[in-house]
Amino acid sequence: MEKKPLHIINGDSLAESAAALDLPGQQIIWREMLCEGPTTQEVGSDDFIEMRSKFLHNYYGISAQDYQEKFVSELNKLGEVEDYDHIILWFEFDLFCHVNILATISFLTDKKNDVPFYLVCSKKLKGDKKLTPLSQLSEKQLLKHYQKKILLDENDIEVANLMWELYCGNNPTLLKRQIKTNTNFEYLSSCIRAHIERFPNSVTGINSLEKNILQLIKERDIHNYTQLMGYALEYQGYYGFSDIQMKRILEKLSIFYAAEDNKIQLTEKGHLILNGKKNFYRELKNDDILGGSKMYDFLYDPEVHQLLKL
């Protein structure tokens, strides 16, 4: 039987666009958001599924049944597929997708470690004016990205497996040391840097993304919550968070802004934290986990770009 490529695609929207290209091979959709919440290195294990299902239910109201149907069933298909001779990963340039890439590669290399991997990732091709997510490209543009897919070499796969192991570990300083590692993942270093800056700032107690949102409130003419959400999503940089993730962040930051005179404005606390006049670490501290590390067990020092263990 002729072997064909296996396409692993991050999300339903992109899967629909990729299907329209009518490419040979089988599609598997990766529906997870491993950039948030606890993870364990053994993707698909009973512990992994229980841990992720509990997190997604508690924080986002996703039922265990939905998790089984949307993610575990696809993961089971992925573990059973044998009739392919290379794997094509369709993922975006952001942290959301890159953590999923690491997990995907880890899962697959545990199953079958002699199959070539290719990466189709958002990047500026000749003639492009800006970096556009794959899911927003035309069929012609998406096909062009597919034709320019990147072969991942042995070093890339080894680095991906190492980074997934470190991401699932309880010492993110070890992951930070990998930022300058040279690979064919064009945006991996930027994504790891963005991840490290998710830990609270040692001066203010908020992280880089949270500070950016408050800065937007200060500088932009924002009239309502919907507009604030739009700005937060558009100007989030390398995070790639969805609206449900951003909603949770905005709720966390709600003590720093309020609607007044038909405008979203910083509160007194908002000005204090944005100007570095007060540290709100104790007030903001929660049980959030990023991979294998508790978010508030570390502080990020922006002066020396280092993580400090508490």
C-alpha cells in the first residue's frame, strides 16, 4: 500500500483551510492549549489526561466528555496511524502553538522515531507585508507555505523533546538556558522568551503580557470591555492566546482598571503598578501552573532577564 503524509493540524479553522487544498494523506486535529495549566511529560498517559481534563473543567468549564471527544479521540487516532512515511506539522508562530508542537513531537517520537518531520508555520514569504496566521491565509498563500515547508533535522527533534521535558519540569530556569539554541524552528526562541516573561515581575508582581494590557489602557482610547478585549488580542505579541484565555487575564487584572465616563481607565492601583510604585504580588498570587512550574514560585527580573526561585 502506498504510504502518505500524516498532517497534524493545530485547530479546526486551520484544518478546514488545509482540507480545501486537497492534499494527499490523513488529517489529525490537535485541540489542546498546553501553554496553560499543568502538564506531564508522558502525553496521552492516564495521568496526563486526568490532569488536563481537571484543569480545563475547573478553569474553562470544558467537560471530561468534551475533552475525550475533542482531544483524546484525535490523540488515539494519532497513536494508531501506521500508514504514513512523513509527518507534516501545521502550527502557528506563537507560544500557544509552539508548546503544542513540542508535545506533539514528544508523543510521536515515543511511538515512531524514524519518520521525517516537516513544519508548515506562519512566516513572511517573499511578497508578504506582515506575519499572518496560517488560518487567515488564502488557499493560494497557504499552498505556498506548504510548498515551502521546513524539514526538521535530528537536532531539531532532540531539542524539541528536551524543551518539552524542561517545560514539564519544575525549574523553568533550565528552559530559559535553551533560548539561544539554534534550530529550524524560526520562532521557538521568541516563544520560550515569552513564556519566561509570564512569571511575575520582581518589581510589580505582574508579568509582561499583563503589563502590556495595562499600558494599552493607558495609551489607547478604549470605550468598553469588548474593545479592550480586541486590543489585548491584537497586541499580545508571541502568545497567541484565544479570547477565552484573554478573558481570564482581563478578569485577573480588573482591580487595575474600571469603566468611567464611557471609557476604560486605570484605577489608582493601575497607575501604581504600571509606574512600578507598588508590588502587587501578594494580592495577585494564585495557584496557576505553567507546564510543571507554579507561576508564583518564580519571579522574573527584567533588569538581568533572569528567573528567581522563591
